[in-house]
Amino acid sequence: MNMSYKNLTYEIQNRINIIAINRPEKLNALNMQTFSEIDHAVKLSIANSDIRLIIITGVGEKAFIAGADIKELVSFTMEQAFELSESGHKILSETIENSPKPIIAAINGYALGGGLEIAMACHIRIASENSKMGMPEVSLGLIPGYGGTQRLPQLIGKGRAMDMIMTGKMIDANEALAFGLINYKTSQEQLMIFTKDLAKRILLNSSNGIKNAIKSVNANYIDGINGYGVEINEFSKCFETKEFIEGTTAFLNKRDPDFN
């Protein structure tokens, strides 16, 4: 199955959907149409029962997403900018971060500004060793507008986040790994092989359990929500499901579970 998008490729392999931003001549820069297509493609993947995991990456060897398309932003009014940021927050929070299906960012080069913000909203990040990550918005008289001021400190700590945001500097994959910004680093040649292997390991587990775990982990970062209470509720929901019965039966019978 192949979906048709102007700025994305969409390919399903072995219950994994690979969504790739396809504007290599613009270093996969993020314009409004591309953002809308990412939102649509992820929602379509979530609704498709044949898909259990999503990988987001970029086409080409230079960039994951090299930030926003500045040509599109220069004429915005304050009201238009507010709407853009608000819609971006909604896509990153509701569509990507709170997706009940795991989303892995395979960072294959530059992940700057909005590109890094999309990667940070994913559940796991893997970067090729040629990758560069940064938040250069202050050099444009802006600040991160898609949750970057919130997610970056959550992932790497306030001090490091302040440094990256205020200097606008780029860090390489080694620094990103040391900071905890990415989970794994690979060679560029091995990036998708490694990412698919990790995806396959995830798919050996209960999709229902993973969905409940994502909801529980994310609850810790929502104001006014008791994450422990959410965990208790999601833990109890696992009982009496087919996957709980299969998992425990397989364990007691010393065989591998089959959750497909």
C-alpha cells in the first residue's frame, strides 16, 4: 500500500509504516503543507489496524528536517503566528506524542528547529553519526514554537537546554547521545537497518501494553494529572485482555508469546 502525498513518502512494510519527508532540495524544510501531511499520515497510520509502529525520517543523506521554511514565515502577522504555533503544538502533542502506536524518529542528518521538535515528540530517537541537532530560532529573532522550550529541558535538563536555545548552536550525534537527546547512534548506512531491527523487537511485545505504557509515561508531563493514578488505571486495564492472557500463558508454558 502506498499513499500519495506531495511532500512525503508513505510505505508499509511488515506492520511498520515508514513516513519520510520528501523535500530534499529544501533539506526537507517544514512548510505548512508538509506539516499537515505529517499530521494526516500519522493519523492514518494510527487508524490502520495493519500498522503497529511508525518510523519518521527524511529523504536523502543530508537532512531529517532542517527547520521551518523561512520564506513562508516572513510575512506572518502575530495572529497568524499564534495560530501556526497552536496548530503545531496540537499536531506534536495529540498526533505524535500521544499516539497509541510507537513512533521512532530516524534522524538522518540535520534536525533543526521544527525538525528537532518533531523528533522530540516521537517516543524514541535514533540518529546517524553525521546528524546535527539544534534550535537556531533566536538567530532569526524567534523562539522555538512547537514545544521546543518544554521538551528539550525534559530530555536533556534545563541548563543544557538553555545553552542550546540561547546560543542557537548545533550539537553532533555524540553530544546528543551523551545528553540523552537521542537513544541510539548509528552509521548513516546502518540507520534504517538498526531502526527496523529495533522496531521488530518492539513488535514482539503487546501493542495494548505499549499503548497503556505510552499513556502512563506521558501523564507525568501533564499539569494537574497524577501520573501514578494513571498508571494504576492503565495497569488494571491490561487484565482480562487477550494479550494479557496470551503473554502470561506463554510465560507459564515456557514459550514465546504471539501478539499478532
